[in-house]
Amino acid sequence: MTIGLTPYLQFPGTARGALTFYHSVFGGEVGMMTYAEGMGAEDETKDLIMHGSLFVERGLHLMAADAPEGMSSVLGTVSLSNSEADDAEHATLVQWWEKLSEGAQITEPLAKSPWGDSFGMLTDKFGVAWMVNASH
């Protein structure tokens, strides 16, 4: 049996911009449905994202939505890592780090860690914290 975990982020009205940015970072297929499309909303939520999804070919599935008024937005931390030493995967994670770094606050620069992997932490321009651990 294969079990997948999918990060689900709730934004305070910035889900469209965040998903567009993540699509530019990771590639893949992005889809978005507004509250108007999904629920027929005609109020201030009509253009907000009710359901957003980004499928990346490497098995990453990221979901996002805008939290309507009165519902808290939850951003959390997303961790990206490879489980085996693989030069191609290492290079991909480093590329993703560089793209996520655009406009981000770097908490820990991506560098060789005491355990031998490249490790870094940042908070992107949408307020989402990311940890990257690239084995090589």
C-alpha cells in the first residue's frame, strides 16, 4: 500500500498568487476553483480560491485555499527532502530552494549540515515556512 501526505495551506486571500508562484517554482499541473465556481458565491468570497491544487511530477501534491472571513488561515511548515543520495534529486531540491528564496526571509541558508546533507530553512513571500534537506 502507498500512502501519500499532501500539505494543505489556507491563505488569507493570497492563495491564487501563492499557487501561481509555486507553479513557477515546481512546475506541474495547477488548478483553481473560486467560491463562485464551486458554491455560487456572489459576495466578497466569490473570487477567492475555494480549492486549489498543484500536482508535481515528483510526487509532490500541494493544495491551497483562501480562508473566508471568520475562518483562520493556517500556513504551517512544508518540508522537502529526498530519502536517498541522488545527484539529480539533489540538484532539483537546490533549484527549488533557489526559486522559493525569491522574496523570502532566509532563516537558515542552504548549506552542508552536520549530518552531511544540504539543509536550509526559509519563510517565503506568502508566509509559508519551508525546510529543504537534500541528500547527496
